[in-house]
Amino acid sequence: MAGRKGAHKSEDRPRAAVPESVTRLDHVWIPLADGTRLAARIWMPVDADSTPVPGLLEAIPYRKNDTTSVADAGRHGYFAQHGYASVRVDIRGSGDSDGILLDEYLEQEQDDLFEIIAWIAAQPWCDGTVGMFGYSWGGFAALQAASRRPPALKAVVSVASTDDRYADDVHYMGGCLLAYYLLSWATTMHVYSVLPPDPDTVGDGWRDAWLARLERTSPMIEPWLNHQRRDGYWQHGSICEDYSSVECPVLLAGGWADGYRNAVLRMLEGLTCPRKAVIGPWSHHFPNDEIPPGPAIGFLQECVRWWDRWLKGVETGVTYLGEFFEDYTYKLTGRLTVAQDMNVAFSPQSRDRLVLVNGSYVEADDSASNYRLRFNTSLQGKVTERLSLNLRFEYEFDNAILDPKAKIDQRVTTSLGYGF
């Protein structure tokens, strides 16, 4: 029967194995202020009720009971094994949740996320801190939620996402319709938005809920085509409009074979919050998935290190490498100018992770020997109206500044120029 995912009753369907140290709640209703109920599945340590842990949230429209159930079990179960209560939510109008899914990244969706995060933080199994993660839609949603600054949201992980819904998504490129992606994506999302909820979850009202979706849902391509210029429709949900709105730490990930690879670099530059990025030979998926081109990496382990640092306060080596930049100029007698700039990365919490920035962040592990500090000094003098002197001094020294036992590797570069 349609809507029942085959002939199996819920108790007969195959279930992903749950580790002994993990409790899985297959279905939980999250109530919202307007009376809407959102469907969630939760994985948590078995003792979370007595020893609360940080919460994690992934909120997407891809149906927790079927489409993503296997992948969800792997990711969320792993996080629960490592001390987190991980919550997978069907957003409003999708899967088993109430409501109608009308479009991408609506303000209503962001309002819902704000409430969901507060609900998670208030549960007896949560210690009051929450992280959010996801890829593609889930990665967008995590960034957008962060820009709303819910008090309990302390860190996010965003994979294969973008900061610019108009210029760098599946709708337009350079002001032109990105027809190949636009049509296929609109079709995919229309199908998701009209699928029925699971009768075993929602009960006898499943058919009425399904008919409401069929009757009230319109193809998402309609508003996309009605907004062919960069206007408020696209600016909404594009964090590039105000990078400073995101204050919690952000871990970004992208693949060289993914259409959103440029966004990772833009966000790394534009965001002012603690941030790091991982880019590698992947396409549109989590970097731990065995999908070509590959190879995959232990990305879930990297996520746990990120969560441990920002949700539990454990120093895991991912501490934000803040940038310190100085550029100052002295003028003497109107003719002699001394200019110096410094470009340094350092960890406010851990002085043993000082590394050279040189345009990008580089993390040093305990065995690394690439700790560097670089500064440039230039002396520019105008002796006469026709004579000028330029002296550039660059001094770079290795990690001997932090580890006296390390081999000292210092380099001094100077340059002298003059003109008439």
C-alpha cells in the first residue's frame, strides 16, 4: 500500500545495529509553539539520563524512516558512542513531521530550528549545549541557524554548502539560469514534498496529511524563476550578506569535485568566528563516505574532535588559530617612512600551536616542525625629490622559538633597492 514502504510492519523492518553503549529512540515528537509537531530520531549514551551530554542536531527534509535511515544510523550512532545525544529531525512538511514543505530555507524553517535547539538544550539528557551539522541542505541549515545565534548553539559542522544562495547554488550562475541543476533539483524536491508520512508513526491521520501535501504543495521552481535577480528572496539565508552574524565556531568541509568548493574558501576568508576547513578529493557528500573520487577520510573523528573542543571544552588540537595582523607606518620629518607588518597565527588557549599564516590557516600537531612567525619591515626614505631608498627585511624562524630542543632553522632575507 502506498505510504507504507512495502508490506512490512514497522516491527518487522530491518533495523541498523545499535551499539550496546547507545540508546536509540526511534520516534520522538518535538512540539513547536504553533502546535506543529516535528518527527525526530535520537541516539544517546545509555547513561545520558543520569549523566547529561551535549546535544547534536541534523535537520533535513529527506525522511528519517527510509531515505537516510542507514546513513543516519552510522553518523548519529557514532556520535552517541562518543558522548553526544544526536538528534535527526524531519523538517516541517517532510517525512513524518506535520505541515507543508513549500520552499527551501524559509524563515519558518529557521524559526523552527531556533525552537528545536532550545528544546534539545532543555531535555534532561542534554547538558544545555548543542552543536548542529549536516551536508548540502543540512549544511546550509546549520549556517543559517548559526546566523540566528540561538543561545545554546555552540558550534556547527557544515559540509558541501554555500554562503550565497543566488550566485553559488543550483539556481543561477553569473545571473543565468543554471538549467541543468535547476530542473533536476526542483523535480527532486517536489517529489520529497508530496510523499506521505509513515502510518506507523503518525497514526490514522496519515492519509489526510498526505492529501494536504498533494493539494497544497507547489513546485519550488516557481519562486526560483520569479526571482531572477539578486533580491531579498536570495539574500535571505545567504550568510555572505553578513558574515559577522555567525559567531559560534564553524568547521567547513568541501570537495574539489563538488559544485560548492569555492564557497569553502570564501567563508574561510569572510567569517570572523573561529573557523577551519577541510577540502579534499570528494564530491557532494560527507568526506567519510566511500564515494568516488576519494579516498575517504575519518571525518566523523574530525567532527568529534570539533565537538569535544567547543561543546565539552577539551583541548583536542583543533583550537582556533586566530590571526593577528599589524600594519603600521611611522613618518619622520615628512621624508622618511618606516613601515612594518606582521602576519601571525596563534592559539589563545595553547601557545604551542603557533604557525605561519601566509594566506591560510595551518594546524600543527604535536610532532610538527612548521611553527613559524614571519614579519616584514621596510624602510622607505625620500632623501631628495629625486632619490628614494627601499629596504625590505624579512625574518622567519622555525619552531625553535617554542621548543628549545628543536633544531634551530632560521632564515633572514633582505633586499635593498634605490632609484633616482
